[in-house]
Amino acid sequence: MGVSGSGKSTFGATLAKVMHARFLDADDLHPPANRRKMAAGIALDDDDRRAWLNAVAVWMAKRGDDGEPGVVACSALRRRYRDRLRAAGGVVRFVYLEVPRAELEQRMRSRRHFMPVALLDSQLATLEPPGQDEAACIVDGTLPLEENLRRVLGWLTSPG
């Protein structure tokens, strides 16, 4: 989880490969109207995100029903969004890729994506980092991928 440009897709795909799990980039489930809105520089609101989060939760529930591990790259910016994903059932944990604003902006400017840099401040304003009572591992998204991967794998396999 994290704002646009934090590295969710790259980290999530790598984690899924190492874990032999299915991977979903939640951006792929955004309806066309959401994509058009973001591409136009208009931030999504809770109503826009509702159907999208439900689609992500359905994908997660299907993995759980099939007994198949899954990894999802999803912004999950607000706690209530994470609560919706937890309601999908099964064991749900979050990895929050924390990245400074300047680095996020630089990353967003150097890639092709429907999310424009103009929406970065909106994403940061919406972000509610995971609380201590949430099953979440917070990592420095500016560290090498391999270092964060080792940390997260250790966290995922640790008792408790």
C-alpha cells in the first residue's frame, strides 16, 4: 500500500513471485470512468473508490476461497479502505511503502501512467498511514528492493 509512485506494483509483483502467489495490480480494476477522472487531474472520492475496492476485495476473497495466496498492489490510502479489504476474509496484511514527497514526484515524472503528478498532493492528503493496531509492516520505499523484500518476508514468516 502507499501513494502513487511509492513502488507498490514493482514490490508487489516481486513479492508475489518469491512467494509463488498470484499478483494483482489493483489499478487494473479501476473502471474506465475512474481512469478518465484521474487522467484529467481530478482526485477520486470515496464514492469513486467504492466499486473499485469491492472488486479488489472480490479478487482477494476468490484467492482465499481457493486456498491460493495472493499479493495485491493497492493504494489502500485510508483505514476504512483497508478495513474493506480485510473484510474479504482470510489473512490480510499490509506493507506500507513510505517514500518522501520529493522522491514520489521524481518517480511519477519519470514514468508513463494514468495518474498525473498533479494528484500527488491529493493522495498525500488522503493517506492515513497504518496504525499500530493494524497488521502492517512499514518500510522505507527508497531502500533497495531486495532489502525491503528480506524485511517483509521475515515479517510475514515471523510468529505472531
